[in-house]
Amino acid sequence: MADTEVAVALAIDRLRDLLSKSEVIITYQKITDQIPVSISNLQGIINTRRHAYLNQRAQNCEKSLLLLARSTEKIAEEFLDRMLRDHMSKPQIVRFFSGMNRVCAREKMAEEFMAKVKLPIQQLKLSWPAAENGLQDNERASSSSSSQRNRENMRQRVEYDIAGRDQSVDLLLAGLINPDPPLRVIAVVGEQHCGKTALVRSVFNMLQIKHHFDCRAWVSVLGLGAESDWMKNLLVQILIQMPARDQLKDLKHKKKEELVDMVYQLLMEKRYLIVLDNWGDATLINDFLRPFVDSNNGSRVIVTSTDEDMQEQVDPWTHKLPLCPEFTNEECEELLLASFNGGQKSTDRIKELMKPILEKCNHSPPAISLLGGLFSAAEVNNFEALVDQLGNCPTVNDFVRLSFDELPYMMKPCILYMALFPKESEVPTRRLFREWAAEGLLAEAAEESMSAEDCFHELERRNLIRVVRRKPDRSARTCRVPAFLHEFFRQKAEDLGLLQIQYSSDSLAEQNAPNQQNQAQNTATGHYDYKVRCLQSFASFNTCKPGTQAREIEVLESRILDGRPNLLRVLDLEGVYKPVLPEKFGNILSNLRYLGLRWTALDSIPESVGNLLLLETLDLKHTNITKVTSAIWNAKNLRHLYLSEASFDKSIQRHISSGESLNTKLETLWGLFIETADSPMLKVLKKLRSLKKLGVTCRPGAVKAVTECISELAHLESLRLRSRDLFGQPAILDLYKMKGLVLLSNLYLLGSLGPKQVLGSVLPRNLKTLTLSMSGCEDDPMPVLQHLNHLIDLRLLARSCSTIQLCCEAGFPKLRFLKIWMLKKLHTLVVKKGAMCNLEELDIKQCKKLEKVIGLDHINSLKIVSLTRVKKDLANRVEVHQDTLVLKSSVESRSGSRSCRQAKMTVNIIAIVSSKVQEGQFGKFQSQEKVS
């Protein structure tokens, strides 16, 4: 059933995509009139399908619907390809003289379209009872009342917030930060899918752990194979996650002995934490641990495994810790409630259903989590019917299958698209949303007024995708699909013919023939060597960076693109070292919507990129490209352009002088560089009235002209403005009429405001995030900033102000995050009672003259105070609320000695540890005092 829904969803997406291109490519009215009818009929079929699924007639038509949907998708793609080639191949004069022939050809195309798509869909629709268009009733409900009841709770959750394992978290945290100096190896052992990885990741990502250890590395392990291969690979994965990774060159081609020596040298003077996740054979672990130096500084290694002998192998003298015991009934209930209503109290009806529901889950955390996700999208009176579909003794895969089947049909391709990315990889939502849009997967959702963020939230709510990091406004920054779900989605996408994986000849996967697909994607976080195609997207994960000399790859090999480059919509080469782009690149990939070249070290791109008429996103951030071809402005559909402090070549003047209309659809322009006040780009900037996100760096002489242009961009929501002189040093900023940008919510300013500019007169009133760097304010900025009532995140960075005191008298009602970094003259920070009443995190770094921090004990919401490189006396005297966690790192003594040994003291972690943690379980565990 789900396979057919995926096929129908893709067919509708392709038809909607055709319809959206009618103004640019398809101008024949008869065709554009037929497409909505076909979409409507397909929707009618899919909307009645579940209700009639037990009807024998509907079951007999299932195969017909699947074949028809796949045929429709193929016909729509081929039709668009024909129209694109026709549009691009004919010069204007030829188009004029062959007009009649072209009209006849298009009429023939319309007749073919009707014969192959419209009529068969109409006939098939008659096989089912009539239904309304749009979502099914139960799917509409999932997007309305039930989705609102826990939306705010979900927006605060991240991947490492786990429920039901509080005691295990406390126990593991105590073992990591206890003062016992020798290197210890902690084994977290349990059955498959019992929550080992989730438990360790929850502790690994804690702020106190990040402060406690000098460096951390997470390595996912699967299929060890030949000894030299697996050990080399894992050592490389550790090295590329170390702080000095930029100095490490050509790791991939070094011998095992050289890598062992490098690991030893790097870790010799560091307190490190290394996680080896999903280790198989316990007898191999000691061979791998030999290079790990024991500096008697509290370093730790964690190994997760299903092998019960692991603890005996790694540390037979330490008492075995019950870190992953089977969930109790109370813990199961806690996890279920957290999974579907954010941990709110259960109603009487839910309490009645709890016992039979949990019996189905068999105390399995993934099963409970997925079932909770299903309940979050259903009404309470439907819970029993959902559980009944699982049958007797269901496996975890049965829960995954049910969760996928119950997704609204339009979202099934969205979650299957996650199979494009390597297992366990952390995916930026910026990248994911742009690629969803490029594939056309959001077209149907848009008809229901759902954005990419809405679709993502629905998948997160159903626990099919997890947020790893959030932005200050609590929207998702990065996400991940749990490993067991990724495996299901990968297999499902392959079964449907949507996914193809091609491994490089020297990848670990091909060296170890068994379990090739698993091993290639699980060798370690951040290191992959294979190419993958999903739907009409192609991505290469030949990352091997940093410091590894990768061979340049030819991205348009026929064997990669299956001989159909003209159908490709997404080309994602992010992180690939210097891919080769042919000069006629833009003529070959005529259907391309997304071109991702971030972190590729490219020096230029072909001018033919301007021929990509349908291109929506071009990402050149973190490349070596400083001059961009002005041919980009020929891509009239471009919405998002990311640069790396680049300017446009001189030919942009020709585009302006020619009178041709410039692209006015651009919403994101990031990384632009403007050198002079007479730059032609200023004329372009004024016309980009749809811009929502702008990042621009300019020379001092161009600042006023740039800010004058910016003041006219009424839809601007995010702005980064930097002023630098010829030597790269911050220069004067002239903020011209910025206060009028009422939609601006995110502002980053680097440069001096000058003596005549007052913050209160230039800052827009609706800011949510504000960063000031090198601003040079002589007076305390807090009395002005406190009137920004919507401010959530405030960052006062180096030389943003030169005052000796920051005093918050009142205001800042919504502020949650405050960073104060490198203010050299700051002596006192005062927060009066009633100010910053919702502050959650305070981060003070390298304020070496700071003597007093007053008033933090009044802020009950304050969770974390981070003090880095401040005076020891201050760190010891700071007063906070009893539940606030204080992190002290590299605090300095009064003597101010420059000696690294004298200037640094051991990081103090003031941790609130469960009283159930017994003294002696990790040798001499010394409980640490709370701050009061």
C-alpha cells in the first residue's frame, strides 16, 4: 500500500512541477489545462483508497494504480525534458520562422499527453468511489488540532534529550567526570535497539562534557574486516575530529604505524573522550586501544556493543555498570508520554490503554518512541485501532513499517529522501529543505499551505527524524535519522527503484565484501567514500577531508547519471575536493534546480551555469571563488545564492546596460563583496526587492551606498553587514535608515559605529538575534538594548563596547542567550532583579579584567553559566540559583602567569548527579558540590 502511495505522490509532484513551469517553458494552454484535471483525479483515488482498501475491487486495481503512477511520473519528466531541449536549442530567428511547425508539434504533444496520462487516470478513478480532493480526513486531523497540542514541547527537544534513562545518564556522567585520573574504558552493553547509542549520545553532547574534555571524537563502527583496513580507517576517523585536523595531511594514504604514532602524539597532553559506537567482536578491542595514551588526566573511552564480554575485555577490574537495563513499566510509560505529548500528564482514557499498548512494545525504546509518534498524529479514540494493526509479538521493523504506512502520502518521499545522506550523518536543515524543494517534494504540501518547516515538524513529531541542534529561535539547525530507521528507508527506497549507491574502488565497503552498503555508510562520522543517487538527485560523499588529497572526480560520468543527465534536479557535491565541471555543464543539466558546491575548494565555475533556466539554489560558500560569472543572472528562477565574500565580474555592467530584466525572485544572497561606492552591483541590489536574507562585506568607502540600498529592502529578515579595510581590519559602519526594516529579526554587525551613531537610533525594533563585533561603543549599550522586547539571542563580541560596566536595569523579557566575549575593559556585570527574567544561558569568555558578576541568583530560569579564561576569584565567587550549572574552563590566577601549566587549572564541573549513584562504582567517585 505504501509503495503505491509513494508512486502517486511522486506522480503528482511531477505534474505540479510541469504546471509551475508553464510561464517559462510550457506556453501551450491546452496542456496546462489538462494537468490540474489529472492531479485532481489522482488525489481523488488516493483519498478514497484507504477507506476502500478492504474492498476486493480496490485491491484488484492496486497494481494498475502503481503502474499508472510510475508511468505518469516518467511521462511528465520526459515531456519537461523535451520542452527544455526545444527551448534551449532554437535561436530566436529560427523560432520566428518555424512558428507554425512548433504549434503543430505542441498540439501533438498535448494529444499524446491526454492519451497516456489524462484518460487512463480518469478511467481508473471510476474504479473507486468518488472522494473530495486534498488530504484524507484522518490526515487533515494530523495537521490540525493534534499537531498543536505538543508543538511547543517538540520545539524545545533535541536528539540527546532522552526519557526513561535518567539514572543511567547520571551514572555515565559520573563515570566520565569523576576525578580518578587513569584512562578508563567504559563499556555500554545491551541488546540491539535497547537505546545504547541514544544514551551515550545524550551524555556526549552535554555542555559540561564539552567543557570537561579538551577534545572529543565519535566513531561509528560496523564490519571490521581485515585487521589493517579497519584499524587504519578508525584511526583516520579519530584524527579528522581532533582540533589540529587542519595540520594533518594525506591521512588516507598513510601506513597504520604512522597513524598510530600520530594518534599517540595528538592525545599525549589532552584530556580526551572517544566513543566507539556499535563495536562487534570484543576480542579485537584491546588491539585497537593500544595507541591511546594514558596521561593520568581523566581521559575516557566509551564502547557500545551487543557483546556481553566487552566489559571483561576492556576493564575487568571495574564493577560492571547497569547502564542499559531493561526498561521498567514506569520508564516505558514515561518514554511513551514524552514521545507523543511532550511528557504532559496522561488522561484517564490514556491510562486505561497504557497496559495493553506497552505490552505490544515489549519494553523496546525504539518501538515505544515510534508508537508515541503515531499517537501524536491521531486522536485518542484511534489508538487501539493503530495498535491492532501490529498483530501479535511485533518486531521493531513492524513498528517502523506501520509508522511509514501511516504517514500522509505527500510526506513519504520526503522521509525516503533521507536515504540520500550517509547513515548517522548530521544533515543541515538548510541543505535538506532546499533539496526537497528542488526535487518538487513540497509541491503537494504547498497546496495544503504547508511549508518545508511544517513537513519537517510533522516527521519530527512522529519520531522519524531527530533534531541534533537548534537555532536560538528553537527551529531546527541540523537533524539526523536514527540508524535503524535509516536502514529501513534505504532498503525501501532501493526496493522502489529510487536509490542507487555506487562505491569507490578503494572504499572500505569494497575491501570488505559482506555488508557493503552498511559498511560504506557506517565507517565513521564525517568520512564517506561513495556516490548515491536518490530520485532525481545525485550526491557524492567522497569527502576524505580535511587534509586528504582526493582525486578530482568527473561528475558527469555516464555511468553515474545513468545516461539521463538532462533529468537531474539536484547535484550535491558538498565537501568533495575540486570536482571537475565541464564548460558545457549548464547545457547538459538543463533540468537542474540545486547545485551544491560548498566546501569544494573550487576556484571557478563554468559560465554555462547561466543556462540553467530552472536553477533555484547555487551554493558556492567556503570555496576559493572570489569572482563570480555574471551569467548567473540569466538563471531567472534562482532563489538562493551563497557566495564566499565574492564579487561579480565586469560583465555585470553589460547585463544592467542591456535593459534585460534581472532576476527579482532572489530571496537569499549571502557572502557578497562590494569594494567601491560606484560598483554596478549596487544597482542590482536595489532591484532585489524579494530578498529575505543578505550577507554583505564592503570596504569603508562603499558602506554608505550599501546601507542606503539595504534600507529599501522591505522584506529583509536576516542581515550580516561587515566593513573591512584593505588590510582586513574592521572599519566604520554607516547604518543608513536601518530602523525602518520592521521585518528584520536577525542582525550581525561587524565594524565601528562611529562617534555620531547611537544604537537606539539605528537598530530595528523587532530584532530577535543581535550580534555586535568591533562596534566600539563607548557607553554601556544595555540601557538601549533592553528596549528590544523581542530579543532572544544577544552576542557582545570583541571590542563591541569599551565600558567598564554592563548594567541591566530592566527589560530583555524574552532574552534566553547572552554571550559576552573578549571585552577587555569590562570590570562589572550587573543584572538587576526583574531584568532578563527568561535567560537560560550566559557565556562569558576572555574578559580578563572582569571582577564582579552580580544578580544572577535572581534569575530562576538560568540553566548554564559558562566561564572561560576569566579570573579564578570570579569563577569561585559567582552566585547563581541552586539549579544552575556553572562551567569553569581555563580560569586564571591573579598572578596572570603566561605559563600554560600555571595559567590553566583543571576544568571544574558542578554537576547535579542523581542521589542513586553510589560512591565507589568508579573507584573513588567524589561527589561535587552545588553552587549556591
